[in-house]
Amino acid sequence: MGEEFEEVPSMPGTGRATMRDVAQASGVSRTTVSFVLNDTADQTIPETTRERVRRAAEDLGYVPHSIARALREGASRIVVLEAGGLPRGHSLESFIDGLDEELSAAGHGLLVSYGDRSRASTRTVLDAVSPRAVIDLPALYSRPDRDVADGGWIDGLAAHAMTQVSYLRSRGHLVIATAVPTRPDPIMALLDGHVRAAARELGMPEPRSLPVDETGATAPDLRAVTRDAPISAVAALTDDLALGVLAAMADLGLTAPRDLAVIGFDDTRHGSLWRPALTTVHIDARAYGRRTARAALGLPAGDSMPAPARVIQRASA
């Protein structure tokens, strides 16, 4: 049965070796190849034949089809990352890169889903894939008892927020605002709480909230926030929110950092292209991804400790 599902034709132009290729190269049947590569028990195959098959598979670069492996083992070598609703910034991209690298090194593949898990179609796909593990990041952010390993990314948000606020404090900004999204978002709410806690710990007044939607902050909101308190800086929860603040400032004829310093969070690529170039916080999200992969596979964390968050100092703050 394993042989039947393993024999998946290669896509045109990919040159992917099949079980048929391994059988021809080693001079045995596909059934024998299946028994050897699957390490099927109770098969009296000479060790010389086993070695010949393994060598042929290695020489050809043969990789078993993951769906076939799932049908044999009951759980595939695929890990699913649920990322629907998360901000698709640099940190998430780096997190996914690190996750994919570590899973690949362990012989597993990564499937990233940006859909809604409540949809029947998504559940059907997950049932068909039979993943080794499902990492549901949005659920982790919304749970008070986050006991599922995420590589420390969520717990690290407090330190990352402190890095952002401490930088503003070191530049003489004592009264700040936080740029927050207008739509409810559990991740942004969590980070906003950390920013406020950092301000309190540093002896700063409670930050004012500056709402920013998809089109940026509005001039009236920005005027209201700066009019009611002597705010000198804005700590944005993402780079996109920071750019929305800078756009509203431009509409009002204000410049950063002369009139208002602005710092982002995430170190997205387009932040450096804005004028003034955006000061932001860089997170070692790739290392968090690697740690998450090892946790999902039940492996020790090893030497994948993330580097501390750091400020990328540019012109806006």
C-alpha cells in the first residue's frame, strides 16, 4: 500500500526522482524499494540489497512524497502555522523563515495558513494533511494561559516594548503617545499593554492613544492628542502605524523629529524608504521561529537563543 501512494509522478521540468527511478537504478522491484525505504518490519531482504537501494536513493536525491508518508504513519511530516489575522510585517516573515529552516533541517515541511480556521474548507485541508503539529499563533496571543511553546516570542514582547520606550526616554521624551490600530486586535492590545507598563516602570505618565486606520492617522486625532498633553514622541505598535502618523504629520505641516518624534516597531523594509527614514525596533524573529520549530517537534531549544531587540536609529526619532 505504501508503494502505491509513494509513486507520485514528478512535475514536468522538476527532475524529481521517483520510486520507479530508484528501483531501476538498484535493480530491484518498486515493492522492495518501498520495503527498504519505509523500513518495513518482517521483510527478509539481504543487507547488501538494502544498502544498494539506499545508495541509489541517495544518489538520485529521492525524497518520499509527504502525503504518502502521512498515509503510512497517520501523521505527516508537515507542520502547519496558523497566521490568519496577524500583521504581515518583517517580524512575521522572519519568524516563518526561521521556522521553515529548522523544520527543513529536521526533515519536515511547513504549511502556512492565512485563512480562517473556522471555515470548513480550512478544516478539510488540515484533516487531509494530518499535520505533525499545528502552531496557532493568533490563539496563543488571545489566551491568558499561554502554555503552548511559541519559542518565547510572546513572552519576549515585554522586553521588546521596553526597548522601544527606553529609547524614547533616553532621548528626553517623557510624555508619549502610542499609535494603535482602530480595529480590535489581541496582539496589538497585548503589545500596547507592554508599552504602557514600560512607561510606568520608567516613571513616565500614562501614554495617550492615537488611533490609526488603514489610511493613516487623521489630522483631527493627531491635533487632539498633541493639544491635550505636551506629547513629544509617538511609540507606534507597528511600522505601518508609524508611517500613518508621519503621513498625518505631513498633512499638518509637521516634521519628525522636530515637532514630534516617531518610532516604529518591526523594522519593515519600507520604513527606511520613507522621508524622514523611520526609526524602529528590530526583533530577532528568525531565532524565535527556530525555537518554535524545535518545541513543536519535541526537540531541545539548543543554541537558538534570540538576540535582544535593538533600535534601528534613523531620522524620525
